[in-house]
Amino acid sequence: MKFHNLLLIIFLIFGQISCSDKEEKVSIIKEDNLEMQMIEAYKEGLREFNKGDIFFAAKKFNEVELLYPQSIWAPRSILMAGYAYYSQLYFADAIIELERFLDKYKGHPDTDYAYYLIALCHYNQIVDEKKDLGEIIKAKNYFNLLIKNFPNTDFAEDAKFKLELIHEILASKELYLANYYLDREKWIPAMNRYKKIVNEYDTTIFVEEALYRLVELNYKLGIIDEAKKYASLLGYNYQSSEWYEISYKILNSNYKKTEINKEFKNKKSIFKKFKQLLQ
């Protein structure tokens, strides 16, 4: 009787070991299958991206993250989804993917790339410097962030170049507003805008006209010393420009409002001009 009991105990022990081994093998098989599914989804996403079906490609890239969020492929797949949307100018969708990447995978080696793509998404939505101030400011902030946090990268170098263009765009907007006030004979708001260009955007091509307008407005308001000061500044820095030449006429006693060359009046939008350089 005792012998039979002993055999039963041994049988149960081996049975449990056998079951344990079987469960472990099933788990390993499932894990292998999951990884293979993830890799296949990523490859399919790449295939569809190369075919131009970016929506299905993004769907497959997102599937990779859902299948195996802890894998090294998960953050890559989010970046690829973001880039897929960006490549076809779906900037809002791209920003959603990229911001999700930054939120979920803090400190990832490709963080600088994600910030750069977001900056480009905002930058490429600037169509008119008179209206798109929100996108201009967002692009500026992201480019500044790249330069500050990732200074030794190619992304930071390109960010510096694009910030120079944004600087021109912001100066162009100030000049547009200043001229708007000038045309409506709102002298003080116009002067404040021109002064802002001189003080904050002195490296842009718009500073010459701003200086000239300050000469003109100060003379009109009877502030002759200020008019002379700005004329001197214009002459010292831009002696060969047309703005400098016509500023002389203002300080003559027979001053009449000077008509600006049509080339200046119909100056092409500075942003559109720079956009052509990038194409």
C-alpha cells in the first residue's frame, strides 16, 4: 500500500514538471510569433511607404508599437509614422505622432530628430508672414530648442539657418504692420513698429526702409533732431542705398512726400523669396 502511494506521488511530481515545461514552451512560441508579427508589420509599413500609401504605412507602423511596445522597434515605428505623414505634407498628423514619441520615449537617441521634424512641420505651414504668426513662433521655439539642447548636431546647424529666415519673416511682418499704420496716418503706432525693426531686426533687409520711415515721420511731427539722428544712422550703414538717397530730400526746407520706387513698393514677400531658395 505504501509502495503504491509512493508511485502515485512520483507520478504527480513528474506530471507537474511536464506541465510546467509545456507551458514554458508555449510561452516562448507565442513570444517568437509576436516578434515575427512585429517585424513583418514594420517591413510591410516600409513597403507601403515606398509605394506612396502613407496612411496604410502609418497604420502598420502603429501596429508595431501595439504588438510589442517594449521593443526597440516601437519608438522607431512611431518616428516612421510621423515621417510618413510629414513626407506627404500631413503636418498635423505628423505632429501628433512625433509628440507622442517625445512623451512616451523620453531620452531616446532620436529625440533630436523628432524635435527637428516637428519644427519643420510648423515651418512648412508658414504661407503668409502676415497671417501665420502662430506657426512662425512655434517653428522658432523648436529650432531654438534644438540649438540649445543638441548644439553639435546637423539638425542644430540647419536650425540656425532657418532661424535667420524666420528672423526675416518676423521683420517683414513688422514692416507690413508699420506701413499699414502709416497709410492710415497713425503716426505713433507706425513709429513704434519701425523702431522695433531697427532695435530687434537690424540684420534684416527691412531695416533700411524702417530707418527711412523714421526720418520721414519724425520730420513730419517736427522732431527734427530725431529725424537727423535716423538719417545719419541710415547714411553711416547704408550710404549706397536708395533709401539713404531719398532721406536727404526730407531734411530740405522744401520737403514734399517722396514717392518710393515701384520696385520697393511692390517688393515680393520675403518669405516666398526664401522659400524658393529651399526648393
